Amino acid sequence: MQLSINGRAYEVDAEPDEPLLWVLRDALGLTGTKYGCGLGICGSCTVHLDGVATRSCVTPVSTIEGRAITTIEGLAQLVDDVEVLHPVQQAFIDEQVPQCAWCMSGQMMTAAAFIETNAAPTDEEINVAMGANYCRCGCYTRIKVAVARAAELARERGEA
């Protein structure tokens, strides 16, 4: 089957019920997406399907052919051969969010999808949007600050 991941076409040979997470990590070497709970609860495996934050550990690969998949590796963009971090990536660095960082790619993917739909979120809206992503290290306060900062950066760049 052919998959479109980060704007690039990939031909994969996978069982129809194989989770997208394993195709990304094992078949394609895109290891930025992390395995957490395997039940779609923790959010570590979050990717975008057509711009919507989706848990890849419970998404059968057979259900996504023809859809645009974005992983953490695809958030940054090349502009004149220079990598420009997505506002969420830059904000998470600026706010020094990660501790162990296991959940961070999923946190960032959820945040990126969220600020696409809400360019000026309130603290409560951020809490709700990020509430289903777990962080074992308890970095929730820094995550909230970074999501607000990412929305601000996106507005400043004209991306929101």
C-alpha cells in the first residue's frame, strides 16, 4: 500500500490490521513517534491524519491509505534549504519543556493540531486540548506555557 507521510510517498508492505505506529517506526524508521501505552490513551504516539491529531498505536494502517500523515519529523519545514522549526517545536525548546521527553512528540503533535484550529487559546482551552496527553514527568505547567507561546509565535509568523 502507498502512504503519504510528511509530504513524501512510501510504499509499505503491511498487514491491514497493523498499527500505523509500527509501520512508521519499524518499516520506515520514523522513530520520533513513540510507543507509550498501546491503547490510544497516553498520546505518546500522536500523529496527524489530514491535520487531525490521531493515536497511531490504535490506527490500523488499512484505514489511512490516501490520507496525509504528518509525524514529528514533518513539522519543521525547509525554507531556502534552512530548517525552520514549527512554532510548537520552537516554543517547547524556548520554554525548556522536556524532562525525559518520551511523551513530547505526542504532546507537540497534539499542540500543533490544536493551534491550527485555535490561534489564541485561553488557559482553559489549552488544558482541555492537552488533557488527554499524559506526561510521566509532570511537565504540565511548562507544556501549557509552551502551547500558549506556540500560538503566539504562529500569530507572529502569520501562520495562524
